[in-house]
Amino acid sequence: MTPSLRLAAPLAACFIALLTHSYTALAADRDPTPMAQWIKMGKEAFSHETFAGNGRVCETCHLQGGMVPGQRPDGAPIPSLANAAAIYPRFNGRQGKVITLQDQIRGCAGNALEGTPPAYGSDTLNALTVYLTSLAQGKPLDMGGKPQ
């Protein structure tokens, strides 16, 4: 095999993989199903919504859309949100009660982001809940478990 053919085959494979990945990403963004649209709305809120607070957004602390461990503004590490929807409801010792995922989202908006938490039943809170639930797709249910 000539050197140019040996180089052409891997380049062609890379090009095909790039096209396939680009098409898949485009298809996901254009998925017309209602659930896909809610996931997209939640991801946008996660990345851009400040809740009229201190200018931070969820992704300020919860990096890469919450898929990897992050850190609080004081530098303390925090786990990813990859299984967040699978571990709620859970008991909150500081509050002395069971809290839901929506309670936690509202708590972050009001405390860490120093903003106005989205109202229960609002499109914003529902979209954020749907987005975080999508991150936990396929994870085992472990109410009260530990974040990963």
C-alpha cells in the first residue's frame, strides 16, 4: 500500500466520524418531541438563568452542564449532578425535613445564586427538573443516596 493510501483511510474514517457526530448533535438540537424541547429549555436555563441574583448561573458551580464535579465560589468541591434526580427526595439534616429535587433547585437559586427562586409549577422550575432528570437517565434509583 502506498503511503498516501495509508494516510487516506484514517483521514476518511475521521471525516466520517466527524460528520456523524455533527449530524447527531444537530438532530438532538432539532428533536421535535416535547420532552426533548423541555430538556433543551432546562439546559438553557441551567446555563443562562441568573434568577435576578448575583450574576451567577447554575453552571458557574456545576460545571459542564452538571455532568462533572464542580466547585462552590469558595473553592469547595461539589459532586456532579449526574445522579441528582435518582437520589431525591432525601432528608436534609440542616432543615430537619425531607426535600425534593425541586426544593433543592429553588434553594440553590435563592442561596448560592442569591436570586428569586423559580415558583413551584413554573416553566423554569419544571424545565430545570426535566433537564436534571435527563442527566440521571439509566441511573439506579437511590432515594437519599449520595451524589456522584
